[in-house]
Amino acid sequence: MATHSTLASSPMASFGKANIPSSYSRLIGRELELQVRDLSGLLRFTDLSVEQFMQEDTLLTAQQQIQILQNGLQLSHCEYFGLRIGRRLTPLTHGAMGFLANSSANLLMALKAFQTFLPTRMSFVGLELKSDAEWVECFIRFDVELSPAIHCALSETIAVIFMECAAFIIGRPLTEVSIHFTHPKPKYSEIYSQFLSGFYTFSAPELMIRVPMGVCQIPNASANYENYMLAMRQCESILTQLNLQLESQSQRITYQIQKMMLSHPLGELNEEDAAAILFVSKRTLARLLEKEGSSYKQIRDKILSQQASGYLRNSDLSVDAIAFLLNYYDSANFRRAFKRWFKMTPSQYREQVKDGF
């Protein structure tokens, strides 16, 4: 029977929370052979100073990380820059998570480590594992909206990281793997063989890497139980700290949506626009709001109902005028919405207010 491991992802970096190590981006600068005086081009549109960027303890938001990758692609003038960056990101560049993977008993254990602790390093990327007696399938998903060029580059980077990690653990290139990219076959596809072994396809429905179970269970010659447990404790501590930060920001996304709605003409801001402002997909926004016990429609209805009741209580505006102010171009739709909110019509509500109820 197939087993299914849930997606390991985190919304923390998606909303301006800085928790992505800047070391990844400094490696982009090294790959570009930039000098300190040239780093401003790499940091364009990030609001980061060169001094901040050069500090080891500086953390980036998802938006800053993606912007730096975008800038790097433009500065490189290299179509396969994502593959080159992947080659730079050896397991040791992933901190305690990389140390944990290297110390794992086999590739399957390493993949489970990446699945669990990926939020501690790259919080807008999620990994889901599905397995049966013959295969392990690794689904990689991004929790933010990405341009096709960035999606392609990140997919290539992740594929190379996977292959480098697997080669270290099994002691040889992983030729039995198949990698399924969602982007169309690029014109530089012949370059892939210099970075990736195995087979790869393009225009797949999901970004997925498929590995034989037998390969995943090959013992790691470098496995070390003591190092594994030490790295595990470090990763668990980091993840706990991040989760505590997230808990302390309870209702944070709901509050941001409320602020957004109130800063736009009432009823004008749609869910797609709100998600874009927060640099996430509509689906991710819905999931995050659900975690806070809310939804976009509930927040919108609450604000519109409050505004509508306020106009009815405190003004002599007609129902049609109030509907127009709330961006209901058809007052009949406003009346139906109002009855859903208050179990009565706007006119009945106004009469009750006048009667002192």
C-alpha cells in the first residue's frame, strides 16, 4: 500500500517575515563573480543595503529572496543560471538541515528530513513525499506566485540540489531517477546532462522527482547516528522557534486583509488582488486564512455589513445610495446580501433602529 507524507511548508516568509538565510543569495553573488561595489544591482528593489546583505545573520523575506534571484537572472545573461546556482548549493550550505541529511541512514531518511525541516531554510517551498514498495515520489510546490522564468530557475536549482544530495548519500550519480519539470522544454535542454543524471521530462502537471525505493534504501556510508541526532535537535529547536513566532502572530493575515480592504474603495479589492499584494497565490491565501478560522468572503462580508449598518443607522441615505457606496452596482444584490447578514431587509433594519431596538 502506498504511503503519503503531508506537505511540509510554512506561510511565515510569505508575508514579509524575514527568515530565509541570506547565505543563499550571497552564493548567487559569488556565482556572478560580483564585487562588493557591484552588489547594489543584485539587491535592486529589495530595500536591503549592501552592509545588511553582507552580514551573516541577515534574514530575507520570500519577496526579497525571489527578487534577488530575478536580479541574478538578469545580471547573468545565462539561460541556465538556475542549474548553475543548484551546483553551488551543496548539502552543507543548508545548515543543520543539510547536516541532518548527510548524516541520515539512507536517502529516504534524508528526504524525510528535508520534508520536515524545509520551512527552517526556504519557507515558501514545500515538499510532499508519496511512496509504495517500488517508488518514492517527491512533489515540490511553491507557496508564492512566481513568474515562468523564476519558476523554471527554481525548479532547476532544486533538481540539482536533490541530485547532489542523493549522489553524496548513495555514493554515486543517481541515474535511475526521473525528474518531471512543469516548464516547457528549454532550448538549452542539452545542457541538462552536465548537471543532472537520469531522465527528465517537461510540461508535466507538477514538479516531481521519482526515485526507485531500492535506491532510497541504499545505506549511507557517511551515516553517523550521533551527528544525526545532534542535527535533529538543532533542526527541531529552529522549527519550534519559527512556529512560536507564527503563533504569536495569530490572526495576522486576517488583520492584513482587513487593513487592505479598508484602505481600498469598499468592495473593490478582490481575492486575487489581495493575494498578489501579499505575494502569494489565491490558494495559499485561502489556506492561511483557514488556519486563522476565517476566509476572504467572511472578512469582506463583516466589513461590508458593518459599513452598511453604519450608514443605515447614522445617515438618511437611500438604500440605493448605500449600495452604490459599497460598490454594489445592482442594489438588488446589496439587498440580498444584507438580508443574508442580518436576516432582514435594509428598510426593516432602519425601522428597527428608529424604534430603538
